[in-house]
Amino acid sequence: MNYLLLPFYIVLLLTTSLPLTSWANSKNKEIKIIEIKRTLALSNNKQHNKEFYINAGSNNGLKNMQIIPVVRRKSFFDPLLNKSIGDLWLPVGELKIIHVGEKVSIARIFKVPKRDRLPEVEYNTFMIGDRLQINKARKLKAKKRKSSKAKSAQLKSKVSRGIASYKGKKNNMKLNKEKSFSSHLQKELNEPSAQSKLNNNQYKYSGGGSMSLPTIGR
């Protein structure tokens, strides 16, 4: 064995084992919320989101726009046996990753479920120390954008429906006007003329007799 190459082998062994060790540590690392920040609202119209800082980043496989479930540990202690009997991981909600660094990421609230079918937790939203289930992360699906042809067809359909509706309203107004004119004309025809009213008018005495109108110029 050439002892002159021994230092070289030692350096090579150290350089190859260190990345493997760091990779294993990153995989076994407990990824959790380490800080919560929220800026003060200076106006009522501006919305301020609560941001959650996570002790993991791209080195741990996190990506932007990922949806990650968050759980909280609840320990159970048996006072009779005077020992812990185990832990439960209770679901808290889901966070959406909005920024990814090498070792730190930032997330915002995506979903907080109702507790009607879930066990109660001490605080119904996210807290420092809550763990992220990276193995259950999913990518947020982007909304499908309509093509220009689909938008044009939809616009033409709306225009055609609007024109048809306008024509229908216009025809109804015309029909209503014709009906109104016809009814008014029929009413005029049914009413007696002024001359016929004058001819039929008679002056009656208080005794019940009638008198015709006097003739002038005889």
C-alpha cells in the first residue's frame, strides 16, 4: 500500500460522506413553522395577509405554489400510570408556499377546515411549532385560460342573445301599441256621437211631461 496516497483517500472519503450526511439530515429534519408575521393595516381598503416562515426551502424539495397539510402534535398522559401513552397528529389546515429560499420559505393560509368532523385543537389556526407534511404536498392547479377563439365565440353568443332579446322586446312594444290603438278605436266607435246625444235629449217637466226644443225664426 502506498502510504503517500493515504491523505488523499481520507480527504476523498470526507468530501463524499458530508453531502450524504447533510442530505439525510435534511430528509429527516422536522419541517415546521418557526415564525409568524403580519403587517399592520394602514387603510381599510388594503388587505394584509398573515405570513408563516418555515425552516425549509429548496434544499428540502419545497417549491413555489405548493399546498402542504399542517398537523399539530397532541400528547396524552395517563395520570394513573404516571407515563405518556402516546401522541396524536391532528390536522390544522393547509398552507400555500408563496416564496422559496434555500433554507427558509414563506407560506400563507390556503384552507382552515371546520372542526365539526375533526378533533378540537387548542388554537383553530396555525401556530409556531406546527409541522408540515412535505410528503403530502401537492401542486396548486393553475386555472385554464380560455383561448381567443373560445372568447370570441362566447362574445358572439352573448351579442346574438342580446340582439334577439332586444328584437323580442321591440316586437312586444309594437304589439302592445297596436293593441292599445285598436282598443281605443273600438271604444270610440262604440260610443254614441254628440249629435245623437243631442237628438235623444229631452227636457222633462216636473209633472212628467216632455217638451221639444223651441224653433226660432218662425
